Amino acid sequence: MNADLSRPRPAGQEESSPLLPFAERELPAGRHQFHKERLMAQIHEDLRAADTTATGPARTGSRTRSSRNPFLRRSFLVPVAGFALAGALAVGFFSYVDRGAADGYGSTIATGPALTTRIGTADPKGATQLLDRISLASSATGSGPAVRPDQFIYIGSKTATTYVKTVDDKSTLVSQQLHMRHEWNSPDGAKGWLIEPGNTGPKGVSLDRRVVNGQAVAPYLNAPSYDYLAALPTDPDVLLRRIYEETKGMGHGPDQEAFTTIGDLLRSSYPPAELTAALYKAAAKIPGVVTVDEAVDAAGRSGIAVARLDESSGVREEWIFDRQTLAFLGERSVQVQGESGEQGLIKPGTVIFTSAITTRTVVDRMKEIPAG
């Protein structure tokens, strides 16, 4: 029997193993931009490590291949094709090969059948009006606590991913246990930390801003900092135009990529109130945006959704809101048309990715989890 998100399972227990190695395919439609960013960072480190390996022992202070990023395939080192692979990984589904013991190298926190859900009815009418109401509600609520330069933005969320798992040439569709994801970032984006059971191990992994050729990589739209977001335009037309310009050529078309980018910002960042309201109004201007009568987030909360169908994959990205307060609850990606994944195992009704925001606030120290 498939798992149903209307009856969520308890969060997974802590695991010490890293994420399974990538075998092929793509990331979920509601992807974590973090994975793409870490992949590009590790490609850079791999190239540098390969050069170090070829010329002699690693110098003091340089990273060796033993300090591999836990979000990457350990055997991955294809300098010429690496950047093309990074683009492929950024746009679709997970597929893994199990090469280790249940609690060792090659393991995940996938313990059961794929998450499934009832496919909510989409209505092309009313999306603009609903997003206008959501924008007004977010403006009335205002921002969370102000952020000092010495503080950290904390986002706690419950999440899970569904993927094709291959063991001894046999592929099955499995889902992670619903589990907590804890993320901290400094306002300038220079410092950060992530703890996610099954993906990082109990101690977590650094999200510090990458340094290339001695220079820190500046925040940008798909890897923003709070300070970067605070400087974005709040005129919806200007904002949307900038999103289209900066994501040109990415994803499965400009409209879908713009919608996905806004969803990433709503879920994975801490935008100021004025920007949040502008993001909702900008989303209302994207062609193909619809409302969905019912959607359930990873915490089991039912709400109404604003969504868009990626016609190239048959996956619908859904932003879920509380029916009464219109507060943003979370996001999920659901296969609603056709079949995808290895051997067509991802069928309509499969929840490919789900996330629910449980806490979003400001804390004084890295790795501090707010009370309650």
C-alpha cells in the first residue's frame, strides 16, 4: 500500500550517512537550489583536487578528495562533462543506485513505499484574485523579527523526496521518511549550516559562501542572502522582469522557471514583507498559473494551492496556503500527467517532493534551534 500524505508518517530518526550517490536522471521539479549550488562548488573543488593529485600531495589548507561534499556522488569526477551534468541535475527527478548497507555508505532514510496523494482539481480562473488576497494578507502580517548582522536566519521544515532506487538492477519507487531540515544563514550569506537527517549526518554540513580565486561568490537570485533579497525591487512588473532575465535559458521554459524560482524564494529564504507581497503579485502575472482546490503539505496540513503544470514533465508545482489566514504552509511537486522516472515508475498521484515550513525566525547563534 502506498503512503498517503493525508496521513503523514513520523519524522525519520537521525542518520549519519550522506546522501546516496547520483546515478542519473534529474532533481525534483520543486528542487532545492542548494543541491545545484553545492554541485557546482564541488565540481570546482574536484578540478582543483584532481590537479593537486596529479602534481603531488595536497598543500596545507587545500581540500583533498577525502573531504567530499555529502550531496554528491563519491565517484563523480568528470571534468569535461561535469558542467553539462550539473545543468541536467538541476531540472527534474532523483534516481539513485544503492551501493551500501542500510545504515552505511549508499543508504538513505527511505523506509517505505512512495508518497501518493489525491490530485486536486485545477482551476485556471481565480488565480490572480487569490494571489492578490495572499499578497494583501502577507503585507498585513508583516515581516518576522528584524535581523542584525551578527544573527542568523533559521528555517525549520519537514520534508521528503520520492525517487527511483535501484538495487541489483531492480528499480523500485521509494520515498524518504518525512523528516526535519534545519538551516541557518547569516544575513549576508557568508556563513551557513544545514542539518538534515539522512542527507548530512547528525552534525550537518557547512553552507558558507563559496570562494573562487580568493573572492567570495556574490549572492544571486537562485542562491540569495537576506541582504540581497532586501535590495530587490518591490514593483511586481520590475521584479518579474528581473526574474525572467536572470533565469533565461534555465529549466523547462521561462514561465515554469520563473514560477519555480519564486517558489524557491518563498520556501527557502526569509524575504522582507514588501518583497513577499511583490513575489505573489509577480506570480499572478505568469501564464498558466492556476488554483488547486486541495493540497496537503508535509506536516499533514490541508490547504488551498497556487500551482503551475510543467507540461514537459507532467509535474505540477503547488504552493500551499492556509484556507483561513492565507499563510504560506509549504510546497510540493506532484506527478499529474503521464509517467516519468526509470521504467515509468513515477505515475500520476506520486508526490515527488514535499516540504512544510514549521519555523522561520531569527536566532543569535549558528545551530540554535528555537524553543517550540
